[in-house]
Amino acid sequence: MKTKNAKYITIKQALSKIKDNDYIVLGMAGAEPREFVSHIHEIAPRINHVTLTNCLPITPVPFYVDSQYKDKFQLDGWFYNPSMRKASENGNVSFIPNHLHLAGKKRFDTHKPDVFVGVCSPVDKHGYVSLSLSNVYEQDAISRARVVILEENPNFPRVFGDVELHVSKIDYLVKTSYPAPVLTKATINEKDKIIGKYISDLIQDGSCIQLGIGGMPDAVADALITKKNLGLHTEMFTTGAMKLIKAGVINGSQKQLYKNKHVACFALGEKELYDFLDNNPSCLMLDGNFVNDPAVIGQNDNQVSINACIEIDLSGQCASESIGFKQFSGTGGQSDTAVGAQNSKNGISFIALYSTASVKNPETGIREETSKIVPILKPGAAVSLSRNDVDRVVTEYGVVNLRGTSIEERTKLLISIAHPNFREELTKEAIRMGYIFEGK
């Protein structure tokens, strides 16, 4: 039974609540409980086994990075970061395939959380905290967990939406004061600028947009500065989106769902973004199961989804999270938002990628330029967006519309935006596979 009011305890006392075979769910990305994850390895001598689940963690910490703890802690993640990619070699890190809007529900239906640990803003005069930077699955985990522990931190913004939580729903609070994690703006190169302009040219005034992480989304945000009356319904609230709101480009006036409001399910960016979100009633951090539901996304007219991929094959299959069988990141909301945008009246979904990548040859050790538009995906590659759901594809050589096209049609279209050095080779392979026919 939950206590009437949360009890303040130390991090050492919080760790004492963890038992053998507990299943712990951690806050996502910027809402990662940094004190807890930084110290949980210290209980290794007294526990036999503990399983944790996270998503896009910020801090590489000993419990999964250091191989000496591999028999004590199992980490199952919804989205890998670089340290998880490396630590997966230890044998105690594994990926959970998911579409983000169902990630929590599907996991918790089969793995009931014993403990949830996250971050919150300070308790207000009404006895409420805000879960602040993430509400992708956090409220769902809290409602199911036996024990709820939150790191109360005055450096985290008080955000509105579905993130409010009364202290009666919290078992323990730990006072902390570390800064909210900052994601600096990615370096934008010339290819990003070209791709960003291609995409922005196809976004009409009054559209509702979704933007993600990286140079290409940041370049799109920069290119949208001349647009008017855009809306925001996005998985991730970014610094780029915030700047468009401040510039008056995004105002939400043409939205059908949450008109005049800016909707997301998590935020990660620069301190300026967090200052903007703090006590801002125009910004809503809603449950990820709702925000990323394709049926919900489609309720806004002219919805635009912008995502990236690692490689795409000539039939339109997008590998966006693994390089062959090696997990690199995660599906995240790519399928959610791509399908949702196409459910929308006049909606558009973009998959953006550079035409080539510089890849080290395993035999020679020399980096070679390879095409990211390929006849077939690397063996074992996860298909993050199926060929049935692909829409516009963009490289620095142009934009093609694959919606409703045949294999023959889309093969020709994709070759047309491949790097010129690889078009002849791709054509020969397409003929060999029977995708297109010589002389036709």
C-alpha cells in the first residue's frame, strides 16, 4: 500500500529497497535517475540477480558497462546508446524490439515492474511533482510498480501534461541537485542543409510536424524558419522545435488535436529548452502510448514525420536501428510517426539519409565509400519501417515518392537519388534480381 506522503531517504537507503530478482524500470533519456544508476553496482555483493530496463540512457555506468557485474545485473533496453552497444558484448545487455507507443505496455504486460526509479521536479504547494522530461512509459510503470522511487531535483523543469504525480503515489523521494542532461545541437554539414531544404520545400504553412535527433532534423528546423502557423505533435521535444516556437513559426493555430498547444512525450536538448518548458502551459508532455499512437497522430491534418535510416533496399525496406545483426539504436517512434503521418489528411512521411557512408573494410582496415541505397539489406538487419509503410525518401540527390509504387517503379526512383558512382551497379543488381528489366 502506498504511504500517504512520500518519505525522504538517502540514495543508500533507496538502494537498500532492492531485493534479489527484482525487476526495475528506469526513467527514459533525460529522466534517467542518475544517482541511482551510478550507485546500484554497489549492492552487487548482497544480491543474486537484478534485471533493469531503460531507454536511451545518458550516463554510462558500472552496473552494465563493467563486465565484472555481468552475473549480477541484466539490462534490457528499448533504445541503445554507444555504451550499451559496447556493453552488449558482455552478455548481460539485450534489446527489446518495440514500437515506442507500445514499448511499455507490451513489456509490462509480460514483465510486471517491481520497482520504478525516475526523476521529478520539487514537490509543489499542492503536493504534486512533475515527471519533467519524459512520459513515454513512466506513468504506466509507476501504476504497476510495487515501489516507486523518484530523485527530486530542482534543476529539472516543472512540465505540464500527464506528467503530474501526487506524493501519495510515491513511496520514496531522494533529494538530488545534478544538472539536467544537455544535448547540444548537432553539427550541420552541407548534405544536411541540402536534405533539409528538400524537406522544408515540401512542408506547407499550417502543417503539423515531428522532428527528431541529429544534424538532418536540425537542418530541417533551420530551413523551416520562413514557414507560418506550423503545429507540433512530436515524440521528442527538441531545441530546434523550441526555437521555431519562439520565432513564431510554430504556434499550433491550425491543429485539429490540442489546438494552440505543443505536444510531445519526452524532451532532450539544451538548457534553453528546459527553461522554456518550465511552468509553460503551452507545452504538454503526454503519455507516449497516446502521443505516438498512429491513430492519434493522424487526427492532425497535414502531419509531417521526419526520420532517418541507416540503409534502404531497392524494395523500400528501411533498416534504421541495426547494422546487420548488430543492434545500433532502436526503432523508437519511426514506424509510429511514419504510419501516423500517412493516416493524416494530406500528411507526409520522410525517410532521410545520405547517399553514401564511409565504412571500414574488415579485411584491409581501409575506409571505403559505400552506397546506403542497397540491393538488399545487410544479413540480419532489422527492418524498422517496412516497404509497405515507406513514403518519401530523401538524399542529397533529391526526393522520391514511393507511396503506392510497384517494386519496379520504386527501384528506379531510389536509384535516381543514389550517389552517381553507384547507380550503374545498383541497376545491374536490380536486373539480376528481377526488380527491373533491361531495355524497359
